[in-house]
Amino acid sequence: MRSKAGRGEFLTTLPSFVWLLAFMLVPGVLVLAIAFRTTNPSGGIGDGWTLSQFRVFAEPSIHVLLWRTLWISALTTGLCVATALPVAWFLARVREDWRPRLLLLVIVPFWTNFLIRVFAWNQILHSEGWLARGLRAVGLLGENSSLLYNPGAVVVVSVYTYLPFAILPMYAAAEKFDFGLLDAARDLGASSARAFGSVFLPGIRKGISTALAIVFIPMLGSYVVPDLVGGTDGQMIGNKIAQRNFSDRNLPSASAMSAVLTLMVLAPLLLRRKPRGDTPDEP
Amino acid sequence: MKRSRIPLLTTLLVLAFFYLPIGMLVLHSFNESRFGTRWQGFTMKWYERLLERGDLWEALVHSLQVAVVASIGSMVLGTFAAFALQRHRTRLQTTHRMLITLPLVLPDILMGMSLLLLFVALGVQLSLWTVGIAHITFCVSYVTLVVQSRLQDFDFQMVDAARDLGATRWEAFAKVVLPLLAPGILAGGLLAFTLSVDDFVVTFFVKGPGADTLPVVIYSMIKKSREFPVVNAMSTLLIAITFVAVWGSQRLTTGRDS
């Protein structure tokens, strides 16, 4: 039977394998290659090879941008996971017939177009909106300061767009967790906090690590949110790539930046590979 | 032993956080005010304005065309991929699995950028077709995952049985595997459809001139022409469609279960 599988396996693997090779792996390698090409006068790919596209990474402005990309992504990821934790707990403990309905409530807003959800915040954080006026009235916001067009706005809106992606894997893990273990820990003398930290968190660690990766990695390539609510002080590396591509018309330079972003994205993925191996055996 | 109130309160706050912006959007679509900051009376004029916009309808048609191509293409590729991944445990499948997983984690901007470079390097004219190819590429992985979950408790001996009874490889696949997988393939296709309609970033990089999809037009309305109230009105319509669709599919599934 095994020997017969050869041709069948080949035939069923071929379509998706070739497609992804052609439209994902080859373009990915192409980005790395074109990052080392010169720019021709019209902004396209020149003939010569050069390292000059990476010279921009010596500039302080790019360091600021990369650092901001990292901390906005990390802060958003942290806030998402911290908020998703009690929600996942609640969803896993609530009456069973309520769970599908509550889950649906969590998911439904995110079937609304992504741009529209970001745009909704654009109006809420607007300097003449009710929120800004209310905060000014009670003195929490200065006359000339704005809620919009700063890194804080990028974090809030990013949390809004990514929170469900943190809630779902953490709920899936919490739902499988045996809450009786917490009672056992307390019976053995652990405080509630200790039981939570030493039993519950390790119990759902797979869900937590999925949530961390699923939010952090796309955040590094964030483009729309900083573009619409970030202003000049809230720009991330994704905006720079788009700017090099659409405004400056410099494809090789945009490739160099994409290559660096690719490295930033792959780093946590490679680090994540190891823990995946020690999956506990399911009974 | 007292139970903490924190989980309940956080969940309620999170739900408010999720729905408040959407509620504001709907409210403002009926607001007379041009900038949607203060309430200046009820109006339907933004909806009338919306109906006059021919470019939006054209963009909607583009979006639907791409979504149909993307969901059919990814359904075909994803079904074969899921079958291969689930049935065989070889070195080839380890690489295959890596290829399938990559688009799930790759940021949109990198996928858009790399596909743009591919098309430029090959001298391919950007059009609605390049958008379709890009969408198939990021949809395949999702369809594969959905179909794979359906294959989890699939008995592959049925394929062997069909082959023993004289079916060719294709007959076994078409007459035994496909009918059993149909619900999973359809669910994957629907997911691909929604992902395709929603996509902005990848589309923005690989679209040709005049091949604007709905999100691309919405983006330029927000960014360039700043027609906020019209965007509000359109958003409200889209949100209404989403909610009705969810409500309908809920009714269908609960009706089947009982």
C-alpha cells in the first residue's frame, strides 16, 4: 500500500506546491535579490548590483522607525494577550449553551471590512469628536493635543483589530483546561494567585504562544493602521516600504526594506520552532 | 471561596470596545453634519449620495469577480493540499506543510511587495488577474486548514477499498473523497471569499490601473477625497449585510441541529 502511494501523493501535492513555489517562495527570493540591485532612472530595477540600497539603514531616522515598529508591535501584542486572558477564562467557564453565542459576538465585528473598522476609530479619535471634547472638558487632554495621529492611536486601533485573534486561540486552550486542577492546587495550599500563575498559565501556554505569534508577526508589517491614524509620529516600517514603492517609485529600495522586515518576521518564527516539539501526548 | 469578577467585567468591557465604534459609525451615517463630530439632525442624504456613485458599484463588481476566482482557485488547490498533507507523512509533506503555513504568518505588505516584484520582473501587466492570482495565494492556506480539519476523522481505507473494487485513482477521489469533503470544501471556499473581499493591502500593491476593488475605493475615499459621511453610509450598509448573513447562517445551522 505504501509503495502505491508514491504517484498519488505526487499528483495531489503538485498543484498547491507548484503554486506556492511560484507565487510565494520565488517572489520572496526575488525580494532578497532585487534589494541588491541599482535603481534605474524611472524607479524600476536597474542592471547593476549594489549594496547602496541598505545605506539608508545607517540613518538615524530609520533606526527610530524600526525601534517604533518593534515597540508598537510588542505593546500591542502584550495588551492583546493580557486582555484576552480574562476573556478566555470567562468564555471557558461560562454556561456551555452561552459559549457559541458569546464567541459569535466576539467574531462578528471582524467580518466587517478591515478598513471600515479602522476608519470608525478615525472619527472617534478625531480632535473635534465627542471623546476629545469630553477629555478636554475634564482637563485630561490639552487644548492643542490630539488623540489622533500619534503612536498611542496606532496601539489602540491595532489592539482593536487584533484582539479577537488573541482571544480565539487562548479560548481554545482554556476550554480544554481542567479547572479542577485549580481546586486541587488550592487544596494543597496554593493561593489563588499562585494556582493561576503556576497551574493555569502553563496549562494554556500553547494558546498563549499562538496568540503572541499571531498578533506580533503581522503587527511588524502593519501598514494601514499607522497610515490612517498614526500621522508622521506613528509611522512604521510598512509605511516606509509603501512610500518607497508608491511615492518615491524606487522598487529596489522598497525591496531592501522588505528584506529587513522579512528578517524581523522570521526571527521570532525560528525561535518559536523549538517549543513546538515538546507537545504533551494526548490521551 | 469567592469567584473573581474580573473575567466577567473584562469580557463586558471588551464587547463594548468591539461594538461601540461600529455603533458610532452607524449613528453618524444619519448625521446631517459633514464632519460627523456633532449631532446636527437626522438625514438620509448620504445614502442618496451613495446611490449616485457609479464607481462604487463598479468596484463592488470587481471585488466579487476577484472573490469568485480566488475562492474557486483556492478550493481546488486547498483540497488537494489538505488531502496530501493528511494522508502522507513524508519529507515532501514536511516541506509542503511549511509552504502552506508561510502565507498564514507572512505580513500582507511582504506578500504584496514580493508579488509586485514578481509581476514587474516577468513584465506582466498589472490587472484584475494579478489581483486574483495574489488572492488565491493567500487563500490556499486557509482552505487547506479548513479541509484538513474535516479530514481529521476521514477513513482513508475507503479510498483503498474503492481502488480494490476497480475504481481508478480519479474515480476514487471524485466519487468517494469529494462528496465526503464537500461541506469542508464549501466552508473553506466561503472563508476564502470573505478574505478576498476584505483584502486591501495585497490588492493595493498588485492591482492594475482601473482595476480598483471596493476596499481600494474606500481607502481613497478616506485618504484622498475625505468623503467621511458617504463612507459611513456605505459601511452601515455593509455591516447590515454582514449581520443579516450571520443571523441567517445561524438560523440555518441551529435549525439543522435541533
